[in-house]
Amino acid sequence: MLTLDLAIANQKYRIAQLKSEQDTGIDQERMRQLFELGFIKGESVIVLRRTMPGSDPMVVRVGTSTFALRKAEARTIGIEMVQS
Amino acid sequence: MTESIIHFHSPGKLIALVGNPNCGKTALFNRLTGGKQHVANYAGVTVERKEGKLTLEDQSVLRILDLPGTYSLYPRTPDERVTCDVLRGVAKGEKKPDQLICVIDATNLRMGLRFVLAIKRTGIPTLVALNMVDEAKSRGINIDVAALSKELGMQVIPTVAIERDGDKLLKESLNQLFAKLKSAPLQDKAINTLGVVNETVAGNLDDALARTDLPEQQLQQIEADHERVQTILQKLGLDQIIYHTGSDRLDSFLLHPVLGPVILVIILFAVFQAMFSWSTYPMDLIKDLNEYLKNEIINSFSPGWMTSLVVDGVLSGAVGVITFLPQILVLFLFILILEESGYLPRAAYLLDRLMGSVGLSGRSFIPLLSSFACAIPGIMAMRTIPNMRDRYVTMLIAPLMTCSARLPVYSLLIGAFIPQRTVWGYLELQGLVMFALYLAGILAALMVAWMLKLLTRAGRQARPLMMELPRYRWPNPWNIFIGLVQRAVIFIKRVWGNILLLTILIWFLASFPLPTPGQSLQIENTFAGILGGYLSMILSSIGFNWQICISLIPGMVAREVAISALGTVYSLSSLGEDGISTALAPIISQQWSLATALSLLTWFVFAPQCLSTLAVLKRESGGWRIPLISVSYLFGLAYIFSYIVYHLTSYYVS
């Protein structure tokens, strides 16, 4: 599945699902925190900036909020393209 | 069986402000209290507690608490934990609020409304303050407040915290609310005149915030909240994503791969320049005041150890506390401006890779920056670092950030030993050496952090970032002023007791045993002198003579006191502070070798060992472990590097 760390910048996507611990090594606690910040299924998400080499961290807009995320954190967010 | 917690606190109604970070909650708090606030600590933790007084129309006074901003009621950081504990009524010594004001940003309803739903579940009566409605309106977001109230089932009141009467509607609602409450009976509580409340902790209000929820349940709840919010927004026609293009345009410069870091460096440079140049005038004023008071006292009273106690002990201690306040305030002014404007998280983002390479995160940046003025507020600012290990590491390396108290010593030594030459056409050699000293401190700090990263498993794990970048906004002068005053008060409260006591202690060591009457005080014969003698046996290997060793001791109270101590050692104590520096320079440049001077400079990069800093370290880290580690490793590094510098210099010079 396409994950946020591989998204094209300034392209609109929608969150499909958050990937679980086995796949990415991110624990439940971290996942819940991402949920609470708005990274929920169905919400729109755009990668705004990949300033740093290797895109770590990257600037992401989810809904109407903007966050700086690590690549590892972005890797847990599964996305799908939005048909415009 | 239910558990009872007895709280002792002031009687009367308690309102609490809750909200996400960056929603303007603190600005609203400042507006409601008119700046009348009291800042302290929550019991048992190092989280800031802000309480103020709100006066209603009928002149009754309510207590109002500004709870730390939180994203959720499942806390991530100590700050958030305090908010959650207070809302559950289990915070030590805190009463559960009677009324909440949930502040949300009108331009980010998606996030705010989710939070409102979570707050609603606590069961505490809540008003929703829809803040920044002016901002929303200017972007075409028109919110039907009445409809929103209906959907939420809660009263929603628009506020504009930064405007003079922006809280008018809120205050009116509070007036009405409490007028009604006055007549209503207090439920289930027995309150006696001392304000002792006996609350039972068990109850279904706690289930809403229970941390024993299964993770899946928590996630489902959040998803359900999200759906509900989406439904509400759709009904009100507010579900399109409109964002602040102005913010985005600024970010295209400030977060640009090349421009971003360049602009950051320029900003940092400007801040440092201002910190030193703006503070010279107030610092000179303070120095002059000190001289004046000193002379007045010396002239009014007969010489003797009592006068000496007042002048060299109490007065210099008190002045020592406020001498660096101008620099600290200037630095804080800039930090507050950057914070209010929304730039700070961007700076942390830009520095995150650099900090990550040594096992820290971008969040360590601001506390370390503050440490350049004085490590004490820097260490206190480390409360914003959620990861405990990162916090400890940052605490350990903070003293390596050249604090401004070292400058008098640096200036003296550089002035006496480094020739006034220009290098490579235009660079001043003296300025270059000063810069090199700063750089040495920073590099040493990065190196230490890096080693701690390699040696500890925790250091090599990736730490979470998930940092919000709020939209940019104009800093509000009133808020900045209040913030500055609070910081100054906290700093002085932290520090004045310690420095005063220590200065008097050092004065004692340096004045007793008293000389036989008729003879002047010879510092070698005092306790300090004897101590210095012992020290010089160890430290002569790095070129420190006994005069230096003696003055290192008072230097632990405040670095600039080391200079007056040196002055006393070389019998210059009758001159004022500036006089001592100017008079010392030729003396030491003759009597000390270049190797000794450079060795002493190196020593000061690592281990001036400010006792007040150690006291704050103990308080903020909750024990003696961190201060002890700090003292030991800094002394160790200081000795090693001073040794290298001393012997290398001696070798090359001879």
C-alpha cells in the first residue's frame, strides 16, 4: 500500500488506514497519538514540504492542521490517491 | 471500595481553561484576568501552574486556572498529564474545576471540535470559547454560532482574545452562569469554612478518562468523534479545507531547503547581537548603582567585618542576581516573539536532523538557546521535552552553552593575552578567539550528546516528533509583556536565595580567620586561601597558580565574582568592578604565562560550575543524580582539555 512517506508533494491524498505494529515497528501508543492529531481514515492529507534530505522530517497537512512528521511516522500512514 | 481524596484549597468556584496548544488559550487567559496572575508549580511536578482572578459584574471573584494545552485526554507529556489529572480531580492539591472553558481555534474546527467532544465526556459543565473568529471571518469561514451550539449541545461563545474587548461576550455569559449558580445548591459536597472538600474518586466520570481502556476502544472512540465532527461541519457548511495561504507563502521561504537554514542562522545571529548590545546600557546602570551603594555604605560605617559582610556579601550577592537579568530578558523577549509568531516549531523542524544526529530532537533547541543567556532558565525550559532521556541529556549539556556570566572572565583574559591584531585582512583576532570559545562549547556539547547516543541503547532509538506547525500570526505585545514579567519573576525567585546565601558563605571563607588588628587582610591566610592552596597542588599541573585556585571557589557562586576575588588576591579590592578588570590585565599578563591563560579559558568553557545551576538541575531532574553526573563529567573534561591546552601551548611557546 502507498504510504505517506512516499507521497508526491502537493498532491491531494486521502488516508486509507494506519499500518500496525508488525509492519512498521511503531507501537500502539504512537498510533493512537497519530489518530488524535487527526490522521484518521478518510481525512485528506497533503505532503507540503520535504525540506530535509531524505525527507526526514517532512511537513504534512492533515485536514486543516499542519504537522512535522518523521519518515518512520509517515510510513505508518497508508494513503490512496483522491480522484479529482 | 471507593477511595477518598481530601483536598485543601481556597473555597469558591474554580474555572479552568482547556484547549489544544496554539489556540490562543493563554491570550484569552491574559485577557480575562487582566494580567493578574500567579505562576507557581503543580505539586510534585515541574509543570507550570498559572492561576488568575476573574472579577464578575457583581464584584465576586472567581479563581481561574490556565491548564497546559493538550491534544487529548490520554496524556503524552508531563504537561498533558497535569491537565488530565486536574480534570479527573486527582491532581495533588488541586480541586476539580467547577466550570470549564474549552478554547478552540475557529480556523481549525476539525481539531477543536474533536477535543470539545472529549471534554464533554468529562461531565464538567463547559462553555466553548470560539477563539480567533476574526481570523476565520477574514478567510471566508463564517460560523453560525447558534447552530454550532445546538449541534454540540453546549453554549458556544465567539471570542477574539487579542482584542481589547474580545472577551466581552464570554464575560457576559460567565456573569449569567454564575448568577444562576449562586442560587443553586452545591451538589454532593460538604464545604466547611476552610474549604476542605471530600470527594470520592470513583464514579462514571472517570471512565471517560480511564487509562485502562483497551487501545482498540480508544481508537474507536476517536474515530467516532471524528465522524461526528465531520457530520457537524457538513451540516454547517464548514467542511471544506480552507487554509491560510499567507502562512503557506511564508513557509515557502522559511522552510525552503536552502533559504530556511540561512534565515534561521541570520535570526539567531541577530538575537545574539541584540542580547549583548541591548543589555549593555541596563547592565552599566546596575553596575553604577552597585558602586554608588557600596561607597555610601563604606563611607557611612566604620570598616570592619560587619561592613564587609554587607558590602561584599549581601550587596554583591543581591546585585549578582540581577546583573544578568537584562541579557536574560532580551533573549526571552526574542524567544517569546518567535514563539507567539509561530516560528519556533519551524526552527525546531529545521534543526531536527542536526539534533537527531547526536541523539536529541529539535525540541531541545530552545532550552539550549536559552542557556546562552543563563543555564537556569534554559534548564527550566526543558519541561517542554517529552522524552525523559532527551531531557536528561539536554540538561547535562546545557552548561556547555557559554552563558553570559562567563563573559567577564573571557573578556579579561582575552584582553590581557590576545594581541589586538587583524587576521586575514579584516577579522579581529580577539573577536575570533571569543567566537572560538563559544564554538568550542557548542562542539563539546554535541560531542557529549553524541557519545551518550552511542553508549545508550535508548539514544539510538528514533524518538517521536509529531510536532504541530501552527499558522503564523502577529505577536501580541501585551501577551509578550506578561510572559516576560512572569519569566523574570520566576528567575529571580529561583535564584536570589541561592546566590545570596552562597555569596555570604564565600565571603565568610574569604574573610575569616580575621587578621590580627592593625594588619590588612591577606587572603592567603583565610579559609579560602587555605583551600586554594590545596587546590593548587592538583591544579598546578594545568598551570593554575594559587591565586587562580582561590578565585575559582567564589567563581562557583557567580563567575564574575571570580574576577573580584582575583582583584582581592592581587590587593586591588578597593577599586570598583571595572577598575579591577582594567588593573588586573597588566598584572596578569606579566605574571601569568600564555599557557596558563589559555588553560584557564579552556577550564571556563567546561567547568565554571555555577552552584545555582546545580540547584536548579536538582529541582528539575528530581534528584541529585543528574547534578552529580554534571559536576563530575564537566570537571573531568575541563581537566583533560586544560591539560592538553596548557602543555601544548607551553611546548609551542618555548
